[in-house]
Amino acid sequence: MSDGKFYLTKEGLEKFEQEFKHLLALKQEKAHTGAPVAFHSEELDIEFVSFKEDLELLEGRINELDYIIKNAELIQPPKGQEIGKVNLGAKIEVEVDSKPDEFMMVGTLEANPNEGKISNESPVGKALFGHRVGDIVLVNSPAKVAFKIKKITY
């Protein structure tokens, strides 16, 4: 699964592209505003140093986003026999300790358990990957938990 690609949903890719465009515009705005003048003395102007650090952080994030976007692979619904298995993009309904739970399997960059999105590289994601409805999957992290897969949709 980890082959240098970033597996993203269409919505996830759009968020990264929007952030990229926003930061490019911000960088261009900073370039037009211009940097504060650095004094030619033994002490650097704090405002100039702060400006340079901000610009370096901004450029770092822009480069990171550019790399992600160029190496993104959209998550596609599986075909054929694979549609009945847990895979990237699957919405999974499970039963844990007789309680229902639901989440979506996404790539690592979009994972957010608070939003019900788990990574395919997380302990739960790895354990459930490739299983079918009715399977009971044991996950060891940090305690043993049994997940019974009730429904898989794409």
C-alpha cells in the first residue's frame, strides 16, 4: 500500500489544492509587500528575521503540498469481487463490544478519527483491510478488540 503515493478522496485532494492556491497567493502578496529592511549592524532587525522565518515556513508548506498533489492517487471504488472487501474508500459499519460503530477507510493524510476517518495504515485499518461482511477481526492495539464487520459500502 505504501508505494510513494498519497491515497486521497476527491474531497481530500480538493482541500490540499485549495490550501496550495491560498498559500501561493499569500506568498505572492508577501513578495509584493516586500521584506522589512535589514539594518547593517551587528544585530539583525527582529522584524526582518521574523519575515524571513515566516517566508521559509510558507515555502516549506507550499513545497510539501506540491509534492502531495503531484503524487496523489484518487481513491477509486473497487471492481468485481473486491467490492465486497474492505478497501480504501470503504464506509464500514462494525460492531465492537456489542456497540455499533462506523468509519471510512482513507489514506494517512486524511485520517481523522474524530471525523470517523481511519487510515489504511493504522492498526485497525491494517487489520480490517481485505476482510468481508461477517468477518470477525481481532485488533491488538493496546488491548485486544474484536470488530465484527456488519456492512461495507463505497
